Amino acid sequence: MTDVTITALPPTPLYVLEIWGNAAAVAKRIRTTIGTALPPLGRSSRTASLHFIRFEPTVWLVEGDMAPLQAALGGDGSLTAIGGGIVRFRLNGPGWRSLLMEHGVFDAESPEFAPGYSAATLIDHVNVRLLVESDESCLAFVPRSYAHDMLHFWQVASETLP
């Protein structure tokens, strides 16, 4: 049995930040506004009031106070609330990497997938976003419409993996 605990976390305000025009200027405005640069692809970063998780070249998931970001975007991007459509799961314990390899297409066992790193992948045909919190913990962002099935899949898989 894989040593991992799967916990659905309470809902939280979650937004998609997309930049579609003048990316360099937007990034500079955001850095000036919040005091730090947006994280590079596959990484996350935090400020006192914001948490950024970058999964795609011009897309971040963001938690926190959106007011400063909205002004910095201007007409070159958008912030879209998606918190109601996502369920966050915490996979905790030394077996979380093995569990994510079951029906996954991403190498979650790679030592390069370390704390602060993120990935977008498919697991059992479901789009899942991952954020490594620590060596013992990973967050998985799952579409609400698949959350029940994904939880069941992980529960069954955790009982059958060595």
C-alpha cells in the first residue's frame, strides 16, 4: 500500500491570470506593483498577499488580493475567477509521487520536480495541475466535475500500489 493521505481542501478564491499582449510590459508593471517578478514556467512564488503558480507560458493560477494585479494588467490580459470550478487535493506522505505516476503521463518521481515546482499533466484522462509543497506533500488542482472520480481513483490506486 502506498503511504499517502489524500485530503480535499476547503474552497478558496482562485483566479487564472492570462497575459495575451505586451507580455514584457505587463510583467514589468506587475513587478513594479507587487514588488516581485512573476515566477517562470513550472514554478511558483509568493508575496505577502499573493501566491502565483505558473503552468503555461502565459497562464498563472493566483490566490490572494487581485486588486493590484487588475490595474497592472491594463488591456493586455485578464483575471478570471475559477475557484468554484476547482477542487484542491493535498497528497501527503512519502508515497505521493508513486500515486501520481499511476495512469499519469508526467514523471512525478523526478528529483527535479522539487518544492516550489509546478506542472500541468493528465492523470487518468483528467487535466490536473500539480504544485510540490515539500518532499512530503503535493497539491493537485482538479476540475470539480472530475474531483469525485479522481479521489476515488487515487483511493483505489493507493491501496494497490506497493
